[in-house]
Amino acid sequence: MAIPDTLQAWRDYVADEPTEPPRLTPTELAALSPTEKAQYDDDRVAFLDGNIILSTPDTDSIDLNARLLVGSLASKKFTARPGLAVSGQSTLGKSTATMWVAKKHEQRMRERTGRDKDPAFAPVVYIPTPAGTTPKGMMAAFCHWLGLPMHRTSTAQELTEQVITVLRELGTSMVLVDEIHNLKTRSSTGADAASALKGFAERLDAVFVYVGIDLPSSDLFTGSIGQQLAGRVTMYEMQSFGSSTQQQRDDWADLVGAVEELVPLTSHKAGTLEGMSDYLFDRTGGSIGSLRLLVSKAAQLAMGDGSERIDRGKLDQVKIDMNAEGNLVASVVPARKSGRTRLKRAQ
């Protein structure tokens, strides 16, 4: 699925709940007609690649911090509201985690206000920051997302006033600004766009969540404008899983096990992937996004060749992102068995 670049697309995302296909036995799978088998495979791939969020320390912490900030909206305050910045390298799941947090916020707000189906209510706005944007470009992105009319002669200030008016009418209480590292404040246009965004956030009674790569050292949080913005946000730094300590290795093995539980293959033996957790760490660099992609592609190979199981050979065939493919050096190790609490799907 593409990013939700309109209000309707966002509502489709909020309403989407991945449906797990039935877990068939080998006998039941063999009884399917070719057409039924093809549809079953499509359903399984859609499930594996769907919006399934695993509850990790990162997702839990981001959700907690966002909820605390939203809770402060109940107090009367005549200064800018504090915000949240989520930073980290690519493929760590920053956008996925923050979109899920925003989704849960919208669901909670609709339930709390009794406006579950109200089209005139939009608790969340999600904007991907255009590369090299200008103040007008940034506001135009909001207009496009909201489906507001734009005139070629409109100024950035006119668009800002239009957007603020509409967001107040919609009851927006969270604004998620993704790819915020695209704002380059060392250029005059980027600095102007950052200044416009700062002023925009000051006028809206909502929590702003900024998501991007290496934000503490990015243009947006350096310089005079950046220092003002940094003083108003809580910075959360997402990290890839580590392998230096036994606890880190156990945490990674737990994640591998949780991802493995999602695999709907008829002949796959539970614990196989967890037993290759060291190998999978080297393949993915400890990135949850790269791990999910690797396992999903290997599962598709297993469906295609009829083996219905993932093994080292299939994983070796799969190529993933360039960052993760840098250092394959591990070998298969025995599965770790302990009484550790497993990760689970986020609800």
C-alpha cells in the first residue's frame, strides 16, 4: 500500500485491520484447485505484507509519550504545545510505528467523542514533507491532503489561514509530519519553510509529531530556528536491535520468534527462524523492517515451490535493502528456549 497521501486514504488506513487467512494443513492445501491455491497465496502474502504492528519497546514508548502530550491538550494554554520527534536510521519502522500511534489516537478520539463515523471529524492529519519544500509548498501539501482548493496566486500565508481554519473545524488534535529531514534549513527556502511550520504549529491546539532520519543532527533542529523547535519537542531515538549482550540477543530472538509466528505456511516448523536468529541479525543489521521483508519474501518462495517451509536456502536466495546486506558473516545457531515474555501483535 502507498502512503496515505489524502484524508480518505488515511481513513482507509485507520479502518484497515489485516485478516489472517486460515492455517491449512498440508492435506487441505493439496485439496485446493489451482485457482483456489492462487487466491490463498495472494491472501497469505497480503497478510504478511499488511499493516501488522508488533508491540516493541519502541512502539510502546512512542505511544506512551504521544498519549501524555495529547493529555496535556485538556489544559488551557496560550503558548505553543510541546511536540514529539521520532528519529532513527531508515528501515527501523519509524513511519510505521508513528502511523500506528496516530491511528490508535484517532480510534480513541472517535470512541471518546462518540463520532466514530462522523466525516466532519479528523483527529489526525498525516503529511509527508515534500523534498526541497517552500513555505507555500508545505501548506500546499496540507491542502492536497485535506482536499482543499488551491489557486495559483494564493500566498503561503493565505494557504496557512485556510488550513488552520479547516483543521480547527475538523477537531484535529494530532499532526504527523513525516520525512521531516527533507526540510533543509541551510537554504533560504528551507529555513522559510521551517519557520512557517513552526508558526503553524504554534497556532494549532494539537500535538505535532515529527518523524525523520537522524533528527538531532538534521538541519531542522540546528541553527536559531532549530534550537527554538528543539526546545519544544521530546526527542525519541529509535535504534536497531543490538547483539553485544545476552539480553540484546534474547530480545532479537524474541522478535524473530514473533515474526515467525505470523508466517502462515502449512509445513513450517515453529522455532526454525528463531534458531537462525544470529544469521538473521547479520542479514538485517537488527532492523525490524528488513527482517519482515526478508521473511515475507522467503515465505513467498516457499509458497511458489510448494515446500511450504522457510529454510536457510530460501533466505539466502532473497535480496533485501542495500543497508542490511552489508555484512553476512553468521552461521546457524540452536534456538534459544527460555521463559522470556514473547513480543505480541500490537492492538
